[in-house]
Amino acid sequence: MAGLAPETKIRGGFDLLQTIMSEEGMKRFRGYLDTHPDMSEAQKRRVITAFLDKYALEEEIEEELDMPGWTEELVERMTAIYDADVEVIRAMPGVTLIAP
């Protein structure tokens, strides 16, 4: 949107991440970035995902779904169906599934 090159550093670029990740996780994340300065943006996204898997503050990343008639049970059931569909797609011959 801003026309910046992908490698342009943005001040405060990880501010949101800091609000949803533990202090220890952010410290380790920043240390990891310091020791791997040549990562592409795609690699950084995968690293962020890995660190969030381990250090996310669950109470900060809760998804709020406000759809009339949608219950938590319905969302869980639909999520399970979706996950099963993704596994079927992953197993299809000749298909490469790209996942976060």
C-alpha cells in the first residue's frame, strides 16, 4: 500500500505481535531475528507463526465471532470439517498444499 520495498524496516513493525506474545517469546523472537538477518518476508512470517504457536498469550488471541445464529459448537464443527477437507486436498496426487 505504501509502495515500500519488502525489506524496508518499519518502526513499530512488531508492536501488535508484542501485545499477543509473552515477554519471553518476544525476547527470543528478536534474538532469532538478530541471528538471521537475511530472512525473506515469507520466512519471517513462518518464524512469527512458529513463535506464536509456542509463546502466544491465549487470552489475547481469542477469536470473537459475532454471527447471528452461530454457536461455538457450530464453529467448532465447521472448523473440523474444514480441517478434514484440507487433509483430503493435501493427500491428492499432484497437489502441493501451501499452508502457513
